[in-house]
Amino acid sequence: MLSNADLAALVAFRHALHRQPEVSGEEMATAAAVRAFTADTGPDAVIEGLGGHGLALVYHGAAPGPTVLIRSELDALPIEEIGDLPHRSQITGKGHLCGHDGHSTILCGVARLLGRARPARGRVVLMFQPAEETGAGAAAVLADPRFSDLVPDYAFSLHNLPGLPLGRAAIAAGPANCASVGMRLRFLGRTSHAAEPHKGVTPGPALGRLIPALLALGQGGDLGPAFRLVTLTHLRMGEPAFGITPGEAELWATLRTMTDAGMADLRARAVALVEAEAAAEGLGLEITWHDDFAACTNDPEATALMRAALEGAGVPLISAEPMRASEDFGRFGTVAKAAMFWLGSGEDHPALHYPDYDFSDDLIAIGTRAFDRVIRDLLG
């Protein structure tokens, strides 16, 4: 169990991380801070620069057994923090407004407990993952050749969730987070004088038809297997001038589904629709994909283990529903039995990604206790 001194040190560390946020792909100093803070826990192996700036700490048990991976995220968001917290972000335009500083602090708490008492068997991998916010981090970690020596049997993670009562957890087997991907479209035509639009090739008519057609592909609804949502996020056409018929445009949309199979189908339908409209107007077309998140699905066995650990750790449980938001922890489910749970930040707490959000320090002890319990339940 963490002592009061441990908790004071962990809270101070979390505040230090919060003051110096680094966005996806830039987490070098954050990883170094975690490495330094956990050095006295004596990990048996340390793998740095994993999948970018990822950091893995490995703790061996005395006897052979399964590998349990616990994952947190290192990255912050490109959002300006507001408010007057004493530990407010000191980096303009960047802030830990999703709680990844708190999640990583929880893993540092687990590291302290592992440093004092190794599991009886198997090994624990504490995975501080980069670039979760872009959906690139988990895939990069899995693709790193060094991860082949760390492949777990079980993987667990948590995310704090404003709107849920403080300190209560929610977990359920099956779909947990939607798959999503950003679709960036660039249409290339020919600019002309506004008095002679017939001499140009403009994307305007294609966009006029395409926007409602794309939105009709995914109109949201209940979060069942057939859930699909297309959200228009950015649109630009030509220059802001009255004398020019635009010859170029960009449209950005986010595609969202409950399953990976549903995403493959929605992508194909969207591409076919866009290609047909571009061809009808004689436009060149470029399609690129961004922020690619796989669906996050909780394995039944891993979910049961995590639920039992939460109960054993005295964490009250409430019913869980799938989330529209995406989470790249789902990719760990391709190599392990994986489960993620939500940990309530308070019903009136500012929402994730809001400029006045801050992680609740009350969750550090709760999250540490829950992860330590699932490790001891599995590995002794």
C-alpha cells in the first residue's frame, strides 16, 4: 500500500508533469522524467525510445509465469490551458487536458509497489506509451522490434472519466471505444476569373453534393454494432476573394464506427462516393488518412479479472457503456487479452479536452491500488 509520503511524492510528480506538457511525438522529456522518478524501484529491464519516446519498465517474478502489461500515455494536447492552478501548464498552447499525466503517475505508483515486492511469478511490464492522442503510439510500440520480447499475455489500462462519480469504476466486456479515422480530401481543378467560371474547373458543385452525401453515410444513433458517424471537421475552398472562381479545395471528415469491420466498410463507401464526385466534375483527387484508431474491445477473461481486482481493491463499480470517443489501447488487444476501465473524475468535473480540465489527484491511490491488485491476483 502507498504511504502518505508516497502519495505526496506522486502528487508533486504529477504536478511537475502537468507544468511541462509535451504533445504526441515530442514526449522525450516526459519519458526521461518518468525514468528518473522510477529509478529507485529497480526495474529488471528498461527499454527506452520504444515506438518513439515510449518507455517500458520490466519487473520479474521469482518463477516463470504470464506477462502482465499495464499501460499509460505520455502525451498532452495542443490546447491552451486556462485557469489559475499553481501547477498550470507553462507551455503556451499545450496542456495535459486529458489526464495522461495522472495515468502515468498511477503507473509510477505501481512501480513503487513492485520495487518493494516483486510478484511471485511471471513479469510485469509498465508501458508508458507515446502518441495516444493521434492514434499512432500503440501501433508504433507494437511495430518496434524490441516489443517482441515484451509481448504480454494480459494488458490493462484505465482512463479517467468526468461525468462518472469520483472514484467509481466502470468496465464491461465487449466494445469499449469506437474505431475512428480522419479522412482528408484535396480536390484539384483549375482556377478562373469569377466572371468566367465556365473556363475553370471548380470543386464547388462536387462539394455541394458531397457534404450531405458523406454525412448520410454515418448519422450516429445507438452505440450498437451498426453504429456509424461521419463528422465534417474542416472545409476550405479557394481564396477569400470575390474575383476568383476557386480551382482547389480541401474537406476533412472523421469517420467513426463501433467495429473495425464496420470501419473498413465505411471507408470503402466514403472513397467510392468521393471518387465518383471528383470524376463527375473532372477534378483531381488526393485522399490521405490521419489519426487512425482501431476499435477498443474488452476481452471477457481480462474484463472479469479486472472487475474482480477492482472489487477486491474496494473500488465501487457502476454500469459501463461503450464510448464514442476513440482510444488506441485497442491495438494491444491484437496481441493480448486486454481490458480497459473508466475511473470517475466526478459528475461535475470539467470534461476531457476542455481548457479548464485537470486530473483529480484523488484517483492516484485508487488507480494504483486497482492495478496492483490485478497484478497480485494473476501473478501472486
